[in-house]
Amino acid sequence: MQYRSTRGIAPELGFSDTLLSGLAPDGGLYVPVSWPELPVDDRTLDYAATAAAVMAPYVGGDIADDDLGRMCREAYATFRHPATAPLVQIDDHRWVLELFHGPTLAFKDIALQLVGRLFDHVLAERGERITIVGATSGDTGSAAIDGVRHCENVDIVILYPRGRTSDVQRRQMTTVDAPNVHTVAIDGTFDDCQDLVKAMFADSFLRSELRLSAVNSINWARVMAQVVYYVTASRALQGPVSFSVPTGNFGNVLAGWIARRTGAPIRDFIVSSNANDILTRFIEHGDMSINGVVPTLSPSMDIQVSSNFERLLFEMDGRDGAMTGERLTNFRTSGRLEVDATAFDQWIRGSFRAARVDDDATLAEIARVHAATGMLIDPHTATATAAAALAQPGVDVISLATAHPAKFPDAVERATGIRPELPPELADLHERPERTVDLSADLAAVRSFVRSVSRVAR
Ligand SMILES: *Cc1c(COP(=O)(O)O)cnc(C)c1O
């Protein structure tokens, strides 16, 4: 399998190079040159074996089938539930797909537990090392750290804004005791952290000296790993089903779209957003325009622009990368992306519906689901179960539960009066020793810290 860039200029790459490069050099995102068909539904396979079968055509022989199978088994053995991603019924035609049983309690574990292992495998074969540098406001950093904590060939440095992440989120990063994991508390905001990371990537000398790399949500392998649970869940209910998806960068919805495109029995998607509703406005009116970001109870959906939407736009543009590139350049300058009515009708209408669920409605939904089922759901999940009301009568709707309620205990307690407990494996999180470095938001200081811990240059 070869991959091409959505901007149409960068040369095609195989799977391993696509994995290691993340963003294409022309600024685009990698997509497979063609969409393979899903493997046949084999009920004898468990989640990990299904994952290996679904992903094999995308890996395209770059990694031997046995190795891919072993990495999937190891990745999903870290999950606390034997089914990895269990499907729970909450009403006549309503289901919740629990994606939060991984080590850091958020659905990002499903991709990052595997992607860490893929990185290490490819790097070991090539005799190379990399240094991953990232900024986090919470979920991504802990999932990335846990995904690479056992990697021999990867060092990771995660910057977070001191005092601005939740206790659980910070401790999930700072209590990991592994020689290749480093966390830095920056005296500043999340934007300061992100600016520092961008500045390091913009320094081409540093970038090649330390072989800097990212594991952000535009990495193709993360999307690929997420296709799997759409396949297992829609086949389990013998579709066609609708999925209701809490959305930030659009990576999760895009994975669902790919599952449908390649043959999974999926009827359509409901995209849920919080007050940061750029995608909802687009799906309702065909006009994508940038507003500021406001903080909400579902912080992992507080985004201004959904970066993974570019992959769907590329399909809408008939896979003409020059056209996609031009439209995105205009979007950057004008703050508005226009889609013509024919393309909108063909690609968006009928496939996507969208809802905006603000904080009050989110709290009311957490309370409603608890009263009706006894289940505690987190605020991100609540946007999805609330948005499921948009489905057609009689259609099975699967809402994606993207975080464990104990990851956002304050909101859950506010809505229900009950403080959700951490799973037993994490019960001692608040007693574990923390390990972190405090730095000011100063590029020279952060750069020299990253240089001092990276094993690439040694
Ligand atoms: C990252 C995240 C999301 C948003 O996922 P996207 O792939 O960016 O759309 C939703 N919920 C939770 C809990 C997350 O961590």
C-alpha cells in the first residue's frame, strides 16, 4: 500500500515511512492511494485478531503479519475489559461503545497503545531512534506517554501548562516511571506549550539532530487503528447502524467514514460538538468559519479547526490535491471554507447530521442517563448520547464513550451527586510519586532540556 498527500505535491510513501513522518512535507495529510475492502466477518476472532485483519491491507506487507498480530495482542492486552471495546445497551435502540478501558481511561489509548509499538518495531528494524515532543492540555499527553513507555527506540518529552491540567491528567503523565519518559511543567498556558513545540519543530537543525517526531491526531496510523471498533460494533449489531461521535479534530468520525467506505454496515454519522461548534455549523449550513475557542466541560472537544477534516475534503475534491491545497490556503487567510452545493449534497447530506450540546445540556444528559440506566458517563460521551436523539426512529444508534467518568469526576459529580471512582488498577494514582521538571516558557531552556534527555544524539 502506498500513501499520498492530500496536498498532492509530496511523493508517495509506503506505510512505515508514512507512520514515521506524520505530516507530509507539503503540509498535507497522508491517505492510502486506494481504499481496500474489509476482511470477511469472522466471528471466531477476538478484538486484537480482528484489528490485525482489518489493518493488514493498510500496512501492506511493510510489517510481517505475525509481527502485526503480536503487536495488536500486546496493545489490547493493556485494556482492563476482555472485549477491549464492549458494546452496552442503554435503551431500545441505543447503545454505548465503551472505548475507555485502556491504561489512561480515554479512547486515544486504542490508537496510541498500538502506534507506540509500531514506531518501536519500525525503528528497531532500521536501527534508528526518535525523540517525540508534544504539548498537551490533558488527554493526548498521557495516552502518548503510556503508548511509548516500553519503547527502546523512542524518547518522549511532553510539555503541559503548570496548574492547568486536572490532577488525574497530570498524575497520569508524571507518575510514569520509565527512563524514556519526561514531562515538563511549563510556567504558562497550553498555547505557550504549543508555541514552544512549534518553535522546536521549526528549527531544522534541532529537528534533524534529535530526529524530532510527533504523535498528533493527524498521524495516519492513529486513524487506521480507530477504523477497527466501527467494524466490530456495526457487525455485532448486524447494521446498518448510526454512530454518534463526540468530535474535536474529526479523527474519530473520519475513521468511521473509512469503515463505511470499505464495507462496514453503517448508515450514517451524528457529529456532536460542545459550544465550539465549527463542524456542526458546517454540517447544518455548508459553511465552515472560524470562531474563537471557549473552555467547556468537555475540554478534548475544545477546538477551533478540525485538522482531520482535510482527509474528507480531499475525497470531496475528487482526490485533487492541488484543489484541496488551494482551498485550505484560502481558508487560512479568509477564515471561511466554502463547499459547492453539489459536493455538499453528495458527500455531507445523508451521511452526516450534527448537534451542538452546551454545558447545561451536557450536565442534564449525564443526570438523565444516570437516572434511566444507573450508568455514569463522562461529559464528552454525554454530548454523543444527547445528539443520538437526532437519529431516525427505529434505527440502532451507537454512541461512542470516549472517556471514563472518573477522568472528569467534577462534572459527573455536579450532575449526579456521585463522584465516580478510578478503576482498581489506578486506585493508588494519588499516592504514586510524581516526577516532573519545572521550566519557564523559554525556548532556550526547553531546548536544552530536550537535548539533555534525548538519546538520539548519543
Ligand atoms: C480526543 C478526544 C475527543 C475528540 O476526538 P477527535 O478524534 O479529535 O475528534 C473526544 N473525547 C475525548 C475524551 C477525547 O480525548
